[in-house]
Amino acid sequence: MPSYIPSPSALSGTLYDPRFEHESCGIGLICDIPGRRSHEIVSRAVEALASLEHRGGVAADAGTGDGAGILTQIPIAFFGDLLELEQLKYGDLAVGMFFASRQEEREQWQDMVARELKVTGLEILAWRQVPTNVGVLGRVAAQTMPDIWQVFVQRPEFLDRGDAFEKVLYLARRAIEAEVRAQGLGLYIPSFSSRTIVYKGLMLGSQLSNFYPDLADPRYRSAMAVFHQRYATNTFPTWERAQPFRILAHNGEINTLQGNVNWMAAREHTLAQSAWGQAIAPIIDTSGSDSAMLDNAVEALVRSGRELRHVLMMLTPEAWEGIHDLPEERRDFYRYHACLSEPWDGPAALVFSDGRVAGASLDRNGLRPARYLRTRDGLIICASETGVLDVPPAEVVWRGKLGPGQMFIVDTHRGRLLKNDETKAEVCAFQDYGRWVRSNLYHINQIDQVISRRNGNGHALSDVPEPVYEEGFLSEPPGEEDETLDLLPMQQLFGFTTEALAVVLKPMAISGKEPIGAMGDDTPPAVLSRLPRPLTHYFKQRFAEVTNPPIDPLREQMVMSLTVLLGRRRNILEETPEHARLLRLDSPVLDRATLASLRRLRRPLQVPFDEYHDGLPFSLVELDMTFPVEEGVAGLEPALDRLCQEAATAIHNGHSLLLLSDRAAGPERVPIPQPVGGGRGPSLPHPAGAAHGGQPDRRCRRCHGCASPGLSGGIWRQRGPPSPGLGQPARHGQRRSAQRHRRAGNGREKLPQGSGGRPAQDHVQDGHQHR
């Protein structure tokens, strides 16, 4: 077994320098453009994978890698010979790879698989225990190695070759996975397809073909191969987390992962409207790595009918808002699909294949390398770095590298290589996305125009009075703003501190930027603090910052966006013009003009809304987010229940926007903490077709598991200054990289790093600090 660590003598006289040993995962793709299957493609992919071994992680035993693998087309001749099947065509035979825990009874889990396949009309031809060579593995990998089996399923006559067969196989695998979860079995399915197969494991790239003798068989032929050498950063290396996954291999991290997963969970109530949606939910397997979850989303959308390149443009869009010379058709495509899905932002370099096409792409940041070349004999070789294969210069037609947001596709059916502009132009022509967007997507500035036109036609909006509480501190008439209001009582009520005002808010008001300090932070976590702390201090920002350079939203505006979309979110598996029926805000921070425009859409809670009769694209219901002081702490839960019920009623009555207001807070009424109210209010089960604005943040334990909206996308109305940390912008899924360090005096707690909140230990009372 070759050693991972080269000897000093082997490095003598080379350009190697250990200072540069900081690479991450290695990915690659080899594809024959005309689609000619050969064993050379497989053997060269294995060779290239071994060349990327230095980009992977290795355990202390110097033999267990973080994971390596290869995805190829089904070697139909190879398996046909094994099964003694004659005249077998590509697409007629499906192969499933299974990793089974050694503790599982083989007969038990195989019988379960057979039952689930039979339900979908599929019959098993044979089971095969995959030949392996355990001796090449490291000690840790050998100890954790599962039993590896293949199942063979021949295409039934009632199913067409291609997408129809793939959909049934996908449904069958999802049914098996559901049964695995229900029974608590140790079973994982790396691939189950009539087009592609995955060989992978907890090993180094140079060990792959020695561990799997199948890959060295000359009968194993493919026209394309995707390969991956893993360097685990965010999740512990296991056999299941080795890559490639069922469609793609990924180098980088998904820094928007928590929001992406929660958004998918929030959409599952719309999936239940169809038998297909019910069968594939939940789309995301949260036990996997970030790359595996992205693969889950890609696979679900591809199996639901979209092309692979369409899905990747949809989930990993380029920075279309900041590119001024972008073709208008492509801008319309991205504008429309922003209404369907948020970006899965990296840094991320992807190589992918569905057995028909193969390709590579970068996310909008372009912070991971992807270099490629084309040879005279029609090969495309793409990898994380050049030199993975020894290609004579005379054989190279041209070389290139992917830039931010770019992709290329090799279509083996047409025998064509489609570069970035060409492949995206084809996708953008699938539908008239520009007309759909212009007819349905509204900017907040258009609301007043729509209402004015409606009033000009002789119709009048019903004047819905704002809720006024006589005992509330803020009971002034609607529309009047008291500029001379003493803010001190409101600062006390909402937990502001002298330090927050002086160190955080004042510099922000003067410079328009977040204050930055360099004194560090030794504040204890809120859960361990001896002093009372606001609820917001119990939340921390989460993103991967292992290998990522800092991103500054002020200096990186081209890849950042403050845009917020509000309104009803429809089934992500479909495409209709109505999917774009949303309201666009330029910022999640609501100024008075924006709020005034929104409130012109206000309707009574109990009155059903119908845009065809009301003449407006949206309607808004205002909900009170306070409760009486005399009820004490016990009054919070009934207030939340009332908020939930009112939100559910509004959604059932067709209203698309909810405004949660704590304007009635005062001496007699207590505001519900905004993270609690925003997380619970609109989180009851939605009726068919109903949804709400706001980004989902977590699962609601008491409301039947429906995903609830988070803080960044909701609509807030507050009389006092906005609570620091509750209005943090959601920059189109972009992460915040700059960490905030607050300066504080000795002998008292400081503002927690990354909390975005205010220190609660120094409450402003009677104009003095009390600690």
C-alpha cells in the first residue's frame, strides 16, 4: 500500500513546499464528448483520482482516507456477462449499491428491499456481494467497513427506458429509505439507477481500484466518470459520506446550509398536494453532510422533470444582480427562480452527471478551482488542478478554467460540449420567464401605483382601523408619528442598554456601517450567565469558516444582495407564472415609507381575500404581538396560542402577508419576544396553496412540525428603535463573515460575539445604569 506521506528523499529537488499544504477536496470529471464507452475512461479517472490524493484527509493510521469514490455509467456489458443476460441495452438494467452494517441480518434487510421494490412493480433479478480487497484499507476503514452488495433489477415492459424507469427507481429507493428509518436499520444506498453507479468508500484515491476489483476489469466501460477525494471539514468521515453522491461531487462548504434545509422543510406542505410530493418527502436527509443535502435537493428536482443543468442554475445561481452586462433572458431566469428557491451558496465547485450529460460548475463566489482541457480525440478532463493526467501538449486543443457562476456541459447524446453562455441560453429559452416575472413580481414601489389605479377605476379600499389599546403606551391615532416621544421607557421595555446605544447604535447611525473593534470577547454564553439576558442572546450565527476567505458585504456587493421576497411560496417541483407572484423589498429593514406602502394592503382578519375580486395582488393582516402585564409569565403561552390561531385564520382566508406588531406595548401590555412571536405566529399547518412571507428558521414543536418563518424575512413593526440583532439582513443566502467584537469595561460582561444583540446586564432604568 503506498504511503500517504512522501519521504524527504522523494521530495528532494522538487517544487514541493509544505507551506502550501492547505488544499481542500479534490474533484474531477473525464468524459468522452461523442459518448463512446471505454475502459480507458474508467482507468484514467482512477489514475486522476490517485493524483488528487494530496487534497484529501488521512487518519492517524496513514491508510484511512476521509473518502474517495467514482461515479460512472452502468457498465452494461460487464453486468450482462455476470448475469448471463443477452442483448441487454443501456437503460434496461438498474443496479443498486448497498452499504449494510455488519450487525444487520442479511436476509432481513434484503427481504425488506424486495418487498418495497415489488410494491413499485419491480422484480429483483439477483443479489451480488461486491468483491473487495480489505487488505488495502487502513485499520480504521477496515474496522468500520460495511457489507457491500449490489441488487439487479431489469426494466419492466410497462416502463419506458430512461426518465420513466429512473423515476420509479427513485421512488423505490425513497420507500426503502423510509422503511430503514422506521426500523432503525444500518443500511445506506449509495446509488440505485439504470444510468449511473457509484463505487466509493472510506479510503484514499490510490486504494479505490485495488479495493474494488470491478473497476480494473476491462469489460467495465463508461463514457464518463466523476471522481472525488474528500477532505472532511464539517462532518466526521464515514463510508456513507464519501463522494460522489448519486449525481454530484462537491469541493467546498455550503455556508447557507441551515437556511436551505429549513426552506426545503417549509415547502413540504405544498408537496403533500400530489402523490409524487408525498412519496419523496422529506427531500433532505439531515443526517448527511452539506454536500449530501445539496445532492438530495438536486436529485429530487431532476427526478421531478427538470434538466440537470436547469436545476444547478436554479440552486447555485451566478451573481446576476451585480452583473450589469448579463443577457436579459438570463437575468429573467434568475429573477424568476429566486421566487422558487434560495441559493445554496458555497464556496462550491461541482462536478456532476446523470448518465446522459456531465459537467462542472462554480457557485457565484468562484472561490474553488476547476480547470479543464479538451483533447484532439474528444475527451474533456476537468479537475481541481492541472496535471492530474499526463496529456501530451500536442493532444490538447485548448485549456480553460471556470469563473464565478460559470458551468459547462458535455451532452453525449448530441456529442456536443456546451460552454457557459451556450448551455445557459438553452435553459433560459425553456419558458418565457421574462413575461412571467414582469406580470407577477411586484416591487414595493409599485404597490402605491396599483392602488392608485384601482382607486381611479372607482373602487375604494376598505379603511381598516389599526388596533388601538386604550391601556397601551402607544395609543395615538393611526398614521400619526410622535417625533417627540420619550424613548427611555421604550428602551427599558425592549432591553436596550447604555452600552448598546453608545457602542453599537451610535456608530451605526453616524457611519452607516457596523462598528468593528479588536478587544476580543470573554462574555459567557447567555445560558451560563449569572445575569438576565435577552432571548436574542441565546442565538448564535452558524456557518463554516474552516477554509473560507472573509467576505465583506460592503466590498463584495457584486455577490451580495439585501433583497427580500414576501408572499405565497408555491410547489418547488412545478413551474407556473403564479410562482413569481411575490412582493420584492430592497432591504429587510423597513423604513416608514415602505411600511406605509405595506399597510395600504391591510385587510380585516376575518374577511376572505380574493385577488380577482379585490383587484390587488396581495393582502396584509396585522396581528397584535403583546399581552396584558397582569397575566405575568403565564400569559405568554396563551398569547402565543392566540397569535398562532389568528395567523392560521388569516392564511385560511387567503391573506398572503402578516404584520406582527408590538406597537401596543407599554405599561399595561408586554411585548412577546420577537424571536418567539415570529417563530410561532405563522407556523400552524397551512391549507392547500397557502403560505407566508419570511424565511423558515426552525421546526415548530407544537404546531404539527410545520416549518416556521425566521427573523430575516418577516415583517416587523415596532414603535421604539429596532432591537439590535432582530433585523439582520439575509443577503440572498450569503453568510456574514466579519465577526463583531465589542469593547466593554473591566468587571462586567461584554456583548457576546456574533449575538447581534444588546447586553442585558446594564438595563437603562431612570436614566442610570444598574448592573
